[in-house]
Amino acid sequence: MKKMSKQRKQQPEAMVTGEKSIRFKFGDQVDQETYFHVMQFSNMVEQDGFYLLEIIVPTYNTVTVYLKKEPSNMAEIVERLLSKWQKSEETESTLSVRKLTIPVCYDEEFSLDIERVVAHTNLTANDIISLHCQPIYTVYMIGFLPGFPYLGKLDERLATPRLHTPRFRVEKGTVGIGGHQTGIYPLDSPGGWNIIGKTPLDLYRPDRKEPFFIQAGDQLGFSPITKEEYAEIKSQMDKHPEAISEFVTMSDLL
Amino acid sequence: MIPLFKVKKVGTYGSIQDKGRFGYQRFGVPVSGPMDAKAYHLGQYIIGNDENSPSLELFLGGQEFEVLSDHRIVITGADLGVMLDGAPVPTWKTFTIFKGQILSFTRAIEGSIAYVIPEGGFEAELLLGSGSVYPKGLLGTPLKRDRILYAKRESGGGFQTGLCRSEVPSYSQQIQVKVWRSPHLAMFTEVALEEFFQTTYTLKMGDRMGYLLDGPKLDFVHSSDILSEATQFGTIQVPNSGHPIILMADAQTIGGYATIGKIASDDLWKVAQLKKGGEIKFHFI
């Protein structure tokens, strides 16, 4: 297990935002250090597992803790979590994360807006694909739609403004670029992102044992596939939805 | 499973809701559940159900059902001019409906949302642990014409029970609500914040996701854009348009706009029952 790089432990700002919610905020930046703190703090709260804990919602720079009911001692709960965070080990902790490899077909059949991206970026279609597949993206949070991942960080050269008029329906599995962001639609939905590809994986299936393929904190990579491979994976997934776990490996967070 | 209703008219909107779908917000799934938790819980209490029994939530009337089995039910929440075979029926107390009768919700007389709760609750498919319908997330479907709604079990035919009149909530269309402070207040101009708490807002339109308010445009020091963070039922979000939106039971789990605060939970039912044009004033807790 690798040790996490030494970093100063940041004390979050805590605020009670409702009868059952506490918001912890770690600065104002979207960066790796903030992300480490958000993940570590989330893990600490989850492992603490006090009985009033309902769920936590991590985002770029905040962790919101929801309680099952309104406690009589809210201030104590906040104090206890803050002091536990302060005392927890700084340098010895490691984070084991899931690494997902998302197969994406960038064939022209699925890349409806590639010409728009080509025109805007002055890159060739091949360059766009390889720049999109190169990074390992951090899943900062899930929202907007069930299972929709907010990813960081798209190569700046690929940034392309959203469509002027959003499409009425973007199919689930669609991979797109919207401004400085990239993402995957987990459900058929209206959407204004530039469509550049499609994955045969179902990111969200409420009837599957693991309904959500992607979780906040995952590391995610795209891997290009052919139309034939797309069809093959799609039919395999339709027959064996649980086989989606083949696309997950565990690794230590660097 | 007892066939209870056949949907003849779907009306404005209707869906099955239980207490809600807890524990999936970090995956982007709203909590859902009743818009007016007070009317929902009182209804379950009156008829003696478990508090998580799936119930039918109806918006603004227009719905019509053919009764398929004799059963005991209770109707709570808004007065939607409910009729059984054309004759008015009591709300906030149980009564027995008989096979072949027509139960109709004619118009919103007081409030906007009513609950129909059969003894034992409706049958509902549990998706992610809840029977609450959230169509956008493939979690159930709203009322559809000709659909059959099933009760979980036969009616035991117990005594009729009700709430005494003094306990029945009334649905004022001029309300005041308490607000928990948001961490984003510094993003609004001082004038905007003052204006927010002095203004009487009116409800422009709304659904289970959010209620849009009409009032003066609120200004920001820079803009309303924030790094997206958690939102919940009752969050008052103000997008760059400057017009507040109250996030309701199907609230998105995270949002990218500045918020003013969150409405106190025990005031949310009053907000839910506002009709178009209803008035609302805010003050900090």
C-alpha cells in the first residue's frame, strides 16, 4: 500500500444547514488536494458509522452529512466529527480506489457532433479521440441524473461550447463534451453536450444488484473500441448485467 | 394483491409515494416521498397503517377511478372536491368504497395535493428500497389511463375512524415560513437579501421537483454560479435569472446555483399546498 503524500491537514468549515444536515467545506478549489480531503473525510464519517448517520454526499469541495432524524445534540455531533478528523492520522492513511475502464465506441455512427468539435478545436477526429482517452479522470461526484458522473479534468484543448439548442433526447451511454467538462449520460435525457461516442455499458440499472456502476471517488478511464466490439459487449451486458464488474479493478490512489 | 382502482382519468398528475427513498442521494437519486408529509402521515395514522405504506398522491384534481373491490380508504390533504358516484364524501375520516362506484376528484378547492390511502396501502414495486415513483430515474411510472392499482391486502372492515375537526390542517394561500441560513449569503447583494425577506412572493408554477416563485429579481455580487454541492427538499435556490426556486420532494441531489437557505421541515407542507398565485413570505430561523 502506498502512503499518501504528506499534506497539511485542512480543518473544514462546518455549518448546520437544516434540521438533519451538516455541511463541511474544504476550501474553494477543485484540485487533487481538496479531493483527497473530501474522500478521506467521507471515509472517516462512513467508518465512524454513528447510528444517526443517514448518508453523506461528497462534492468537489464539500461533504454534506445527512442524519436520519433531527438530533438533540447537533453541536456535539459536529464537534465530535471535527475533532476526530483533527486527530486522525495524517500521513499513514491510504485510499484504495476503484479504477473503471469504460469502453467507448467513437465510430461516426455514435459521434454525432465530432465535426463541431473538430471545427472548434482545430484538431483531427483521431487527435480528439486520443486526447479524450489519455487522462485518468477523477469522479468528483454523482448528480444531475441518477448515476451521472462529474469528471475532472478534460484536456483544455478539447473544450467545446454546448449546443445552442439542446437535443430533446440523448441516448443513455452517450459520451459528450460540454464546455470544459466531459461525461456520460446514464439515462435517456434531454442534453446539450457535443456527442463524441457511446459506451455499451449501462451505468445505471435500478434492477441490477449494483444499480450504480460509477461512484464518487472512482478513477475512470475511457478505452476506444470498434463497432463490432461495441455490439459484442452490448449483447453480453444484456444477457449478464452483473458482468459489468469485469470493468472494475481496485488500485491504490497515488 | 387486491385490484382496487382502475384509472379512468389521470388528471393533472398522480403518483404512488411511500415515505421516500433514503440513502441514494450520493448516487444522484432524489429522496422523493410525500410533498405534504403532514397529510400523508396523518392519513396513515387515521387508517392504522404502517407509516411507510404506499399511498396515492394527487395534484389539483381531474382524476377519476373505477372501484374494483370493496375496501376501506381515507383521503387527506387538499380538498379536491372528491365525489363518490357524484355525491361528496368526507375527508380526514375513513369510509368504505364499493365495487362499481366511481371516485372522482373534481377541482382544487383548498390546497393542491391530496392523498388516497387504502387500508394496508397500495401494492408498489420496491425499487432501490422504495415504492416512491420518480419517473425520470426509471423508478416507477405516474398514473396512466386504464392502469389498475392494487391494494396490498383485503380490507378488514374495521370501524370508521377520523380526525377531530380541530386537528385538520387548513391550507392557507398566504403563508410565512422559517428558513435555515445558507452558506452562500455573501454571494447576494445586501439589497437583494433585504428584498428577499421583505417581499411577498407568489407561486408561478411547480411540480414535484420544484416550485418557481415570482417576485423582484435578486442580484448577485458576481454571479449565482457555485461549485455544485448538496441540495435537499426545501432548499431555496436562486439561479442567475434572480428568481428563487424552492426544491421540493423530488429535489435534485446537487445543484450549481447559490442558495438562500432551506425551509424548515415543519413548514414544507404549507409550501407544498400552495396553488398558483399563492403567497409566501420568508424569515430566518
